[in-house]
Amino acid sequence: MTTIERFLDDKGIIKVWPAKREVKMKILEYLSTKFEYDVIYSEKEINRIIDTWHSFNDYFLLRRGMIDYKFLYRTKDGAKYWREKKSS
């Protein structure tokens, strides 16, 4: 299993965006845990939470990644975002 610890600071803030796809997915999965299930978020709220958990000033990259890899979902117009529980 790939560790993401070297990409996080001592407070759990993402400090570096990894080069390897496998590690990127782990980082995005980690970041998705900062969102609650069964809560609808606005884009502004999503961006604020992402900004809280990374230090390299690219919330767009992280938001897009979480959507692309289905860690977060959104409406077509981008007005509502949410995190779904994975079925086993």
C-alpha cells in the first residue's frame, strides 16, 4: 500500500501534489474524507474545505480530481456537491 504521509505536513495538510497516479488517487481519497456523507455542499463550500486541507493553492485541481475519480459528485450545473457512501 502506498503511503501518503510524505505528502502531508504534521497537521495533515497536503503540501505536495504527487507525480504518480496511484498516489494522487490516495491523496484525493484522503481529501474526500474531509467531506461528510449526506451533506449537500455549494461550490464555494467545497473550495473553502479544499483550501483548508492543502497548501499549494490549486483547489481546482483537487476538486476536479475528486469529481473525476468519483470521490465527490456534483450536479451538471456545478451548484451542488456531495460525497456518496461506497457500496460494498
